[in-house]
Amino acid sequence: MSDSPPDAGVLGDRLRLGTGFSESERPGIIGRLSALDRRLGSFREDSLDLELSIKEREGADQRVTLECWMAGQSRLVSTSATSSLQDALTEVRDDMIRQIEDATTRQEPRNNRSLRQKP
């Protein structure tokens, strides 16, 4: 178990802060990405890894990247070049939620002919 507060959820336990972020920013980042935490709640914690990084922080070419590794899925990557850090975090969060929903929908038998049971 990590040093995250007990109410931090899956996101607090599985999110690594990569290049450009410090641990002191973790509570604010977790708060901004909390909608993603609700979506990740249906997965086993040990089947997930997330990493958030930023390049050229506060520069004209700032780029925020959120990567997600889920067991049985290919890596999901969401990026934002928005200059406001808060807006960039919201953008990568919303895009990651969409990608996770798309990936899990493809795993459902009704949406994947090869997964359907044959009579």
C-alpha cells in the first residue's frame, strides 16, 4: 500500500508522478483527476498503473501526458498541449475516461463477435 490517504482511492494508490511534478502537488492532481478515479474503481488495483508527466512546464510548448496500463489492454495515452495546467489536467482526464470506456466496450461480447459464445 502507498502513503496515500485512505480516501485517495485507486488513483491515489496507482498514480505515479513523472517528470515535471512533485509529490507536494499530488493532492491537487488527485482532486483534478477524481472523475477518472470513479471510472477506475471497477478494475482491480493490481491490474492498473498510471503515470502523469509534463514537458516544458509553463513554457509555450507545455505538454501534459497521462499514460494508463491495464491488464489485458494495450497502453492508453492521453496528451494535452493546453497552456493552463488545470485545463490540461482536465483535458487528459476526460480523454482518458473516453479511451477506457472505448477499450472496455470493445471487450464486451455484444460488441466483439469473437467473444460471443456459440450455440
